[in-house]
Amino acid sequence: MKNKGFGHRFPLFLAVLLLVGGPLFQISCSKGCPDPVSSEMEAFDVFFRTHYDSITIAPRQVRAEAIGRMQACRDSLVRHDYLAFVLKTCLATFDVDSARLLIRQIEAFTDRQPFSPRLADLRSECLNMKGNVYARMGYMDSAEACFRQSYEQRMKGVRTDVVPDILINLADACNRQGKLTQSAYWYRRALLLCDSLYLLSTHKVPIYYGLAQVYSSLRDFELCDHYYDLAVRGYDQMLPFEKHFYLNNRGTSYYYRGDYLTAIDYFRWAEGLTDDYPDMSYEQNLSRLNLSDCFLQLGEADSAAKYLGLCQPFFRKLGVNTALYYLDTQHIQLALLRRDYATAFRVFREGVSSNGIDPDLVHIRYQYLRQYHEDVGDYRRAYYFLKKDARLDDSIRSERVRMRTADLTLRYQQDSTLMAHRVLLQEQRNEVLELRQAQFIVWAIAVLAVLIACFVYLYNKKQRALMLAKSRRMVSTLRLENIRNRLSPHFIFNVLNQEMAGLNDSEHQNLSSLVKLMRRNLELAEHLCVTLTEELDFVRTFLELKQSSLGPDFHADITIEPDVAPDEVMLPSMLIQIPVENALKHALKDKEGSRRLWITARRVPGGIDIRITDNGGGFRPDSLNRGTGTGLKVIMQTIQILNQKNREAIDVSIRNVSLADGEEGCCVAFRLPDHYDYAL
């Protein structure tokens, strides 16, 4: 069949031809190289799943993307899979000529390839699309044959999840040929497959409205409405063409009942649905054709003529005999309504032949022929068509009765077979259930025993851990108490020795400071940690006491940076006092000239940095004033015990430094981490 629009589409498919018709690529790879064929096949499967629903919504867009991906493929089978996807988009846009061209290309490829499950899937897809083309053109016997072959090929392939869709097409082809019993059989088989494959309920919707269409043709409107009600539950999840199929066929069921107003509502709903989808031209014009028929039945000639005029150019261009016969029939009815007998006679004489036309349409044509001859006074011909119409009507009624009887028999057989299978499956399930119950009891006892053993083990382990932790805390506490008890008398002894050596009556103030210092020392000795404010207060008292003995050349600078909150910073008690005492005793006491001491506290990333620096010439291990080092040992032992229970440790460093005036000194630095835990 010629199609004037094919020339506008030729460049697109010329590119497809050049790609698919070229030589096949030979793919080779050294050992260890990933297989590009399997990756391309997986990429196609993902593309198919994610873009399938878009075929009817945006067919041209997904067609362009499929062609782009096809051009990037090296495996010929995958490229033809993409080509089959392009074929689906052609059917969505009713591009029949292009679809035929692609079908021939895919068939030529599959005929020269060795069998494989993926090739069977491709053949099945091609045959399914070929059947759809035949169905669109009205050749339902050829469509049925293609769908049967597609079903057989798909059962040899990999993607059996699409078998219900093929069976739906096969059932629809049988329905349109009047093979209603076979149509119902294939629909029910598709429904059974959906259950066995555990497919979503949305896959069953086309089956429901397909069965409804069958029972509408059999005039069993009770079952018809039952299946339509099942189908409408999934209306929101339907694709656009599925929604149109449901609305159009449900409207047809009301047409058969003579409820033309309800039928018009459904047909208008179906026509309005296609307004948002320009590629659904076939569905749009089919709705208009049905609307014109309903208005003719209501005697509204003007409305019928309006819809006939809208849809006639499309079906004339399409050239499908069934549609053309239906158009001629409506033109005849419209002419009879307007009493335009010349036009009616011309359409009778020049219209499409009734060969291969559905008997229901021929039956309607006979009624109009009888009416025409009655109106023109040719009663002999009117009686002739009356008898032909009566015979055809009896034949149609008899066929419907036979088909309904056959359908009941088939349903009984299917239900009996299915019931026997269900009984057998239930018996097997009961046996498996009993075995599983016995296994469950054994496993439950074993698991319970293991849980009890684990509980006893973990309980004993926890008790041992608690006892060990308690012992460690007690040891740590005793060690610290021992260290503190050694520190406090040692400090007092040093101070008294120094002060008593130079004691005279004029140093009353120094004695007061000494008393304060001793009292404060006793208070600090009772605490493991103090605030920076408390520690510095103690150091200042100590420095005031030592000022007189060191003379006017001694200067002490205490600097606290603004970002340090001394009332909130905690540190081990005597942490600053001991380095200060060592600096005075071992470095600054005998130094000539200026004697300086700097105490600084500043915030650093993650903590507080405290430094005690003097200009006493630096730390010298061989110095005569080196001392016993008891104070620093106490500090280091305290820090070591505390660090054992903290993630971040207090860092301590003692090093000689060069000062700005060229002198050398000693710097004792402590880094106190934030969130340090002083509890034991």
C-alpha cells in the first residue's frame, strides 16, 4: 500500500538501513578483557524496562534515543533488539510503511542466524509486531497466525514475562474474527500465566477488559460488566492506548444494549483522552467513527455528519476494508435519515464489498438495504433483503448460543483441571508444612540451648570484667593517693627550708604569705584536678612569697589569651606550680642580671596550650642545681594514669629555647585536650 507521508520519514530509516544492513562486527578480546556483548545486552534490557512505558507517550523521542544507542552497539543481535524497539514506536505513531520495512530487515537478519534463546526473543518480538500490523490493516487471520508463531518462539526464549501480552494479542485477533470461544481461552490462559509468574495486577487489566469485550460480543452483559469493573480498578496505572481500549470497548458494550447516551459518554471520554497524545490518530478517529454511529441511532443527522466528516479522510487514506465498509454503512444510514435516496443508492452500488466483513456489520447493512427499498417502493427487493437479514440474524444468534455453550464447557474444564491441580498442590503443601513444623521445633530447641549457654557465658564474662575494673580503679586511686601524699610534704619541706634560712623580724608579711601558701597547698592536695583560675591563684601567691628573695631583677608575666576561659579549663593540680618552682629553684635563683618567667595559656585546635618559660640558661643535666626531679616525676605519673583512660592524651614537652634578647631558656609545655576526663 502506498503512503504519501513515507518520503518525509525516509532519511531516518535510511540511516537505520545503512547501520543494520552493514557487515557484522567481529568482536575479539584477549584473556581478561570484559565481554562487551554481555554488557551491551544488559544495557539494552535496562533501556527496554525504563523506556517501554514511554513508547505510547513520546514515541518519537524514545525512537531517536533508541537509534542513537543502536549506532553505538557493536553486537549485531543487540542492534536488532534496538531496531525492534524502534519498530514498536512506528506502530505507536501508525507508521505502517516504515514498520513493514523494519520487519523485513529483522526477518532477514534472524533467518541467517543460528538459534539462541535471545534470537528466539527477537523473532518473537518481530512476529508480534508483524501481527499488529496485520491487525491494523484488518487481516485478522494473518495476524492470528503471526501471534501464534510469536508465542511459540517466546516460549523458547529468555523473556517469558511478556508471554501474557502476546496471548492478549492472540485472543484479540480471535475475537475480531468471531472466534469468541478461542479468544476467551487465550485470555484465561494469559490470566493464569500472570498468576504463575507473580506479575503485578496491572498486567491483568488488559486481560480483564479483553474478557469483557468477549462477553459483550456474546451479549452476556452481566459477565461483561464484571470484568470491566475489575479492569477499571487499575485505570490510573494504564498506558494511554490501554485507557482508550477500555473506554472504547466499554462504550461499544452499551451500544449493543441500545443505551446510546451512555455509549456517547464513553466515546467522548476516549476522544478527549487522545487530545494529549498526537500520535494516537488511529484511536482518535475510531472514537469519532463510533460517535457518528451513536448519533445516527439517535436520529441526530447533523452531529453524525460532523464526526463522519472528521474521521473519513483518515480511514480513506488507511484503506482498511472493515473501516471503509463501516463508513459506507453510516453514509447510507445518514442518507436515509435525510431521505437522500440517490446518495444511498450510489453508496450501495460503489461501496466496499461485504467479503470478509464481520457478520454484525453485514447484518446492519441488510437492515438499511431493506429500509431503502421500502422507502423507494421496491417491496420485492425489500422482502428479499428482509429474508437475507433474518437468515443472517438466525445464524448469528445460533453461533452466539453455540459459542456461549462452548465457553461454559471450556470454563468448566479449565476450572476442573485447575481445581485438581490446586488439591494436589494443597496436599503437597500440607506435607511440606508438617516437615517444616518438625524442623522448626528441633531448631527452636537448639537455638534456645545456644542462647542460654551464651547468656551464662556473657553474664560470667561481664561479672569478671566488673570485678577487674573495680580492682583497677582501686589500684589507681591508691597510687594517686600515694603520689599526692608524697608531693604535699615534699613541697612544704622545700618552702620551709628556704624561708627559715633568711627569717628575721621584718619579714612578717612573708610569713603570712607562707601560711596562706601552706593552707592552699593542703586544699589542692585533696583534689586530683583544679580549674586554671585556682592553679594560677596558687602560683601567684607562691611568686609573691618568692619575690623578696629573688630581688627586684625578677619579673613574672602571666598571660591568658581572651579565647581561654580559665574558670572552665580543668587541669591536674600542681601542673603549673611544679615547673614554676623548678624554674625559680634551679634556673633563676643564682642567675645574674634580669630574671624573667613567662606563663601563657592560649587556645589551639583541639585544646589548650600552657607554657612555662624562663631565661635561666636552659635545662642542663650536669647542673649543680639539678635537684632530685621528684616534682616532675609526680606530674608525669599523674598524667600517665589519667591518659590510660582517655582517647586523647595530655602532651608534655621540656626543651631549651632561644629568647628574643639572645638569651637561652627552658620551656615546659602542656597541651590539654578538650573534653578530657579526670574522673577515675
